[in-house]
Amino acid sequence: MRKTASGLVNIRAISGTHVIFLAFDMKASDAKELLGFAIQRTDLTEDETIWLRGNKTFPSIRPATGFEDASSHEHPFQAFQWADYTAKPGYRYRYRVIPMYNKPGTLVGKAATTITIGTEPLAGAKHEVHFNRGAIASQAFAKRFPNQTLDDAGEPAYTWLGRDLVPALLDFIAKAKDNTYSLRAAIYELHLPEQQPWPDVLAAFKAAKQAGADVAIIYHGSDDDTGNANTQAIADAQIKSICFPRVNAKLMHNKFIVLSKNGKPVSVWTGSTNISRNALYGQLNVGHVFHDGILAKRFFAYWNQLKGDPAAESIKGWAETDNALPPANESDALTPIFSPHRGRGVFDWWIELANNPRPLFMTFPFGIVKDFRPVFDKNDGVLRFAMLDKYVNGGNTSSRAAAIADIERIRHFPNIGMALGNNIFVDWIDGWHQERRGIGVNVNWIHTKFMLIDPLGTTPITLTGSANFSEASVNTNDENMVLIRGDRRVADIYFSEFMRVFAHHRFRESIKRHIEQFGSAAINTWKPQDLHEDWSKWVPTHFKKGSEHDIKRRYFVGSKNPR
């Protein structure tokens, strides 16, 4: 959902399910002497009013207790964007944004601008988009479960980390409640430990089968770590009769489930989420439900091609006829993309989609592959964001060093925003708790694979699914993606979650870089909590044409510079 409001401060609000993103703008002349924005939130659903709080404070009036959250009324936000990460799905909120002037301790607010907006509900729409929290390396986790491992913390920690992703997955499977339903799944990782003390996904499939539903699961069954873990988990869960290994593919990398009613496909669950401990509770993942019979039918046909474990070449032949890409009709709202295809035509199409003068937001679990780097290698004033789990995957020492150097060069362009997955790993930093590391092996932080093209525009494009934006994910692996054209609601949900996790890791990466540059002993010189007490130290860069802050300010608020 999107709303705008005008005043001394112009506001655009973008809401997802759990996040409300606020963008501000004002005349440069009105921003003179500005010390930041205070934001008051009224929860119209529960009738509660609070001041939003932040971590940065004015050094001259820093609370005596040391580092702690501070009210934006006394310590306003010195940024032209802010996000409320405590919003609840299906709620309505009113925000008063007040520009603050004078001096710390005696701040004076000028005319407030008020905006009211609701968050999206989790269900009840053609698209359901479910993200887990992806925040095991967070202060929120460290404070909720101090000095505890994930297993020590137990079910409460797992429930908090899974957010609505896990309940939604279980609910989707549970819809197959009798013999009028069927489930057809293709899942890369299928090895969630059965000993967990809460409902298990494998047990949910078993329950659907016991209820009379027709259930069949294709899984990656090669003789490797993942395949062997899958085989063992399937045996432990006693669901071998409904599970079928796929070995004639380099990677059976799909993660989708098709729900049918009376033999007719009605819905499909897809996205980046494997059924594993790390996928559900550690790394960032998304489950996207399409309540669309036509799309579900396409996925069902693809599943039937995978059935019987054919050679990859057989799938490629089918794809050339039944999944010819790029699509002939590019006005279609939904376009499924099934792999493998022959050649790199689909891969080149993805690059072409991204390589245009429209804002771009992408996630890369295994780094930005060489062919995709020219998309970001442009200092042209067009905003492009990338969120990476790591800079590069594979290669020898020399090639890795060259790739890292290339990406480091690109990320310094003012129109490029990059964040690399990180945690706070020092014992003490400005009162912050040490955060635990991820629980994965190959991917700890960012596992989503999605592309947003001009997500805040009138005709956004969202590309989401299982493929890692590599050539292998097109012409070697079993994969699926869905291209969604023009759906602003979907784009808003993906955008708000992207910005939530991007800000999270960008901050942690800045700590890591400081330690790498100055050594751990110099961490005491790092002062992220300090607000500027002189307006000229932060405001002018937001109005300097072509600067990073100027580009973001103008795009996020949705209007040209009003100076």
C-alpha cells in the first residue's frame, strides 16, 4: 500500500505486511538548521500512541545510562527515510512527522505532516508473501535470548525467527485435508529435524497423506550431503512411500508445492525456502503463494515433467515448447520460468530486464556473477541496490580477488547501494550485545533470489523464485521463477522487506569494515550512536545533486527535488 501527504514535510509511506517505510522531502531552504525528524505513531487498531525510537543520540545529552534506544522527540532521526519494523499485519497506523530545530535539549518542532496507512494482511489476496525474520544475527535476538544458542532457547526462539513463513507453509500443506485434494512438491532440501518440539513440515505432509490427500514429493536425491540428509530425514519421518528422489539433474533446486482440488490445480507455493533448519529459521527466505489456477496448472505440468527422474535434456526439450522465453506476450501479469533451458537465452533475458535505466533492487546469495556486474557498473544517477550473502562464490584465489575488487569499485558509485551479510562479532561495542553467527554452511544470511525493477513506480516488475541469477540456474539445474508485472502490492511487500534487511546488514558491515581498517582495539573510536549537533554536517549532502543521499531522497519520496 502507498500513501502520500504534503506539508512542510512531504511524505510517502509504503507498507508491506510487517514494515512501513517512510520517505521525507522538503525544500532545501526549510531544511536549514534542521536537526532531524521526530515521528509519533498512533496504532489505530489498538489505540496506542508512541514516539518512534532510534539508537543514535546527541552526544551532549546522551542518557547517563549509556547506550539505549532514545525517543525521536528528543533525539530525532537524521535521515530522509525511516522505517517502522514493529508494525503488525492488517493494522492501521497514523504517523506525525515533525521537523525539529534549535539545539539538543531545547528542540523546537515546526508544522507536523500527518499520514495514515494500513499494513497488508497476510492472507486473503491473490498473492500471499511470507518472509521469515532473517534476523538470527540481531540485537533483538540477543536481548530476547541472552547467551543462548538457538537450541538452548528452544521453541520460542524458533517461533520468533520463523515469523509467519513457517505457519504459512504448514497452513498451505494442511489445506490438503481430505481425498478431494492433492499436493505435488519439488523440494531441494527436505531434512528438517524431526525431533523438534513443534509441528514438523515433513510431519505435515504425512498428515495430509493420512487424511486421504494424494501427496507426492520429488526431492534432490543425489549422493551428496544434501541428498543423503534428505534420504535420512524421509526415512525418519516415515514418508518414503510419497517421496521420489531426483538424481538425473545436477541440482534439483526447486522449492514449490502445487495444491489441487478435485484434480484441478488451484494454488502454488514457491520462492526461495527449502525445508531445512537454516532455511526456515536462519537465512532470509520468502514463501510466495499464488492463488491462480492458470499458474498452478503450469507448475503442475512442470512437476509432471520432473516425475520419473528424466535426463536434463528431456526437460530442456519440453521447455522449448511449453515454456518458450522470453514470453511472446510481455503484458501477461504472471510468467513462469522453468529450468533447465537450452543455452543462456533466459539468463540473457534476465540481464536485459535488469539492464535498463529504472531503479533496481536485487538479492544475490552467492555474489554477483560476472555477467551481471555490468548492470550495476554505471554511475548514471539511477538507484541500484544489491544485497549479498557473500561477494563471490567459487573460483581460485586470483579470480576471487579480482571479483571482489571489481565489486568494491562498483559499490562506491553514489547511485549504488550494497550490503553484505554480517553479524556483530565483538564482545562490546557501544553497549551492543555480541550477536551469534548464522546456522548454515553455504549461506548464512541472504538466501532470497528476487529482482525488483522500479518497485515504487507505477508498473513495477518482481521476479522471484529458486534461481540464483546464474547461468547454471538456467541451463543446468531444475529451477523455477515467476515474473510478476504491474502488481504494486507485491512490489511494496518485497521492497519493504528488502529495505528492512538491507539496513540491518549495511550497519553491521560498517562495523566490520571499521574493525578491519583500524583493528579491534580501535572499536572504541567508532561512534554510530552520535547525532550531529550541527545541521550543516548532515543536511547539505541530502540536497547535493547526484549524491547518494540526494538520489535516494528523490526516488523514495516519489517526486522531483522541490528546491
